Amino acid sequence: MALGNASSVKEFILLGLTQQPELQLPLLFLFLGVYAFSVVGNLGLTVLIVLNPHLHTPMYYFLFNLSFTDLCYCSVIIPRMLVGFVKQNVISHAECMTQLFFFCFFVIDECYILTAMAYDRYAAICKPLLYHVTMSHQVCLLMTVGVYVMGFVEAMAHTASMVHLTFCDGNIINHYLCEINPLLKLSCTSTSINELVVYIVVGFNVTVPTLTIFISYTLILSNILSIPSAEGSCSIHIS
């Protein structure tokens, strides 16, 4: 990410989860195990979906993207966190901004992939006869592109506004990653633009997915409850 900055601070120190020496080693093995489990689980699921033709359906297509996003999200956070358990975790300004970008990118992507999955289930259960038209390959592809474009644009908004802040003296981040709020506390210039971006982006990303998921599953529940009990066990078709 070739964004310039005028900050006098060229590197940051991530304090991590704890400064207690007796907890460093247990936490190292704990999060190493969590990361290994996440990598094996998500990578295994993505490979299974790719190799099994029976799983080439919209539901598993979005599940593939969700697993891929989870894998990338963990890889952005945990390896750098593990460094802090064995030595002082120093990260350059450029690396910090890059981590911030990808952290925001994958978090936003995950929100909208879950939203797409909720809409897919609504289409499958409430409109089964039109499902293959409503959730065609082209529609799924467009939805996925929209998810990643949304993540990219909003992550760039956060990162670009952060890059233009000046960090004069303080370079100790009281966190295990370069996240927005700890960085704002270190700035010696006005953070009003950054706070406005946070309010707009976070507000939009909370409201839209939450409402879409809530409405989708409310309609699904309503549709299921409206099916006569005698037909309920054989009428619902979920692709």
C-alpha cells in the first residue's frame, strides 16, 4: 500500500494481551493451537467444497467464501500476536497500516458474506420454485464481487484517513494488533475525520447486515410456520 504519511513515528510497539511473563508461554501454545485448528478446519472445508461437485451450490459457494475469509482474517491477526509472546513486538508504520487495512477488509467481508448467506436461505425456503433463477451462478458471482468491493472501499476509507494522522512521540499500542481506536489515542493531530469515518462505516455495516439477516430469517420462520403440519415434513425443499 503506497500511501504516504507525515508521521515522525516510523514503528510501533504492540503490547499484546498481557505483560505477565508467566502467562506468555501458555498463551503462545493456546493461540498457536487455535490458529492451527482454524487453518486446518477452514482450509479443509474450502478444499472439500472445491473438489466435491455435489457441493457446487450457492449455499456452499458462500460457505467457501466465508471459510476463506476466516482463514485470511486469522492469518492477519494471530501470527503477529504470537510474536509478542516470545519477544518485543515491533511493527513498522507501513506494516501497521497494512495490517489495519486487511483487518478491516476481512471483517467487513465476513459481515456481508453472512448477509448473502441469509438471503440465499430465504430464497431457498420461501421461493423454492424460483431458487435456481434467483440464485443463479451470475447472481452469486455478482453478490460476491459486491462483498469484496464493499470491503475494499470501506477498508481503504479507514486506512487512508489513518495514514494522514501524525504520531509524534507515543508509539506504544496497548493492543495485540494495529486497530483503529488504539491508534487514534496515539495521534497528536485532530482525529475528527477518522471518528466520522468510523461512525459512518461501522453504522452502515451494523445496520444493513443486521436488518437483512433479521428480515430474512423472520420471513423464513413465518414461511415455515404457515406450512400445514401434515405437509411440513415433506414440503420444505432446501437446496
